[in-house]
Amino acid sequence: MQKSFQILEAVAASPRPLAGLVLAEQLGLTRSTLSRLALSLAALGYLDRVEGGWQLGPAALRLGLARLANLDIRGIAAPLMRGLSEAIDLPVDLAMPVGDEMLHFELAQKAGQVVVASEMGARLPIARTALGHAALFAMAPPRRDEVTQRLRERAGARWAAQQAAIAASFAQLERSGFCIVIGQLRDDVAAIGAPFVDPRDGSVFSFSCSAIGFAVEATRLEAVGAPLLAMLRQVGQALGAAKLS
């Protein structure tokens, strides 16, 4: 069973289908063992065989979406996010790190606002988003080192530029509690992100406010920092109260 979970974790962490040979080498399994386990998982709906290898199947996706739907931070944060979005006239996102990506699972937006990710379960890169930089900053050192190594391997020749951007965000997070990332995900995307650590169990999340489709001055996003951090304090107080109840 442990090997089956390792297969699912490896496939979930990959941005594209994983070939059986690559998966076997990555997990230290023989090709026959990998094939047997993968076919069993596919029969249960947890894996799909597609062109290029294996990807998560509908059963695994349903489990993941059910987990997201049941995260109680969503119920606590959602009304506060809506209030902040109304006040600053920008969409507000909530995401959590999964592997070397951010998994988006809550959004507050006004009608007509354009957003980066609108679907529950959408994935965004840690290395090129304010959400990702904030989450990486908040991780415990062993986990941060592991994720950073994955980012380095994925980026290849682009790593030097991405590493410099992450370092700049870390410096800003140390100073201000938030970071601003402009033009990293796309030329027309600017965002401010702040990390949140659940006071009950240490789980890491990130909140962000983003602007798309026009030139955005960093000073405008900096002005969002104070109300964004105030909202995070409210979320923390509510979750802390929930822990005591």
C-alpha cells in the first residue's frame, strides 16, 4: 500500500503525465512492480493512462476536491476575503502548497474582475507567484529545502532568475510581512502575497490580491499590504478560537 501511495504522490506532483519508466526509476521500483501497481490503481479510478504516461484519475481528483471543500479555513476566510475584495477592488485568492505548486481553492471577486485562477483545484507555480513565494517563506526549513530543490530541477537554466526573485520576496516578507511579484507569472500579472500558518496544526497557506491586464504600480499593491495582513490576523483569531471550542 505504501508503494501505491508513493506512486500517487509522484504523479500528483508532476505537471505532466509521468512515463512508467521514469516513475519506476524515481521510486526505485522494477518496471513489472510499477506496472502491476499502476494498473491496480487505474482499475480503481485513481490513475489514468494517457499519451505520455500516467496522470491522476477521477477517483483521486474527487478525493482531493472533497478535501479542499472540507477545509474549515475556507468557511472562516471566505467572508473576510469578500470584504477585503470589496474594500480594495481587487480579487483575493487563497491557496496551499502541494509539491512544488500552489493549489488554489478559494476566490473572492467582484463582478467583472479578471482573475488568474478561478477554479477550485487550479495549480500555480510556486517559483513565479506571490502566493508561492509567501508559502515557501513560511515553510519549515526541511520542507522549504526539499521544495526548493524541486524548483531548481524543474527550472533548469531559468533557476538563477527565479532564485533572485524569490530572494527579493523573502527580503520583503522579512521587512513587511508580504511580498509583491510583478511580471513573473505573465507580463500582465501583478500580485501581493502573504503567508498564513494555521495556529492549530502549522499548515501553510497563502493569501494574495492580484491585478491583471494593465500596468500596476508597486505602490498601489503596497497600499493593499496593511488591510491584507489585518485580514490574516482576523482569520488567525477565528481559527484560534475554533481550536479552543
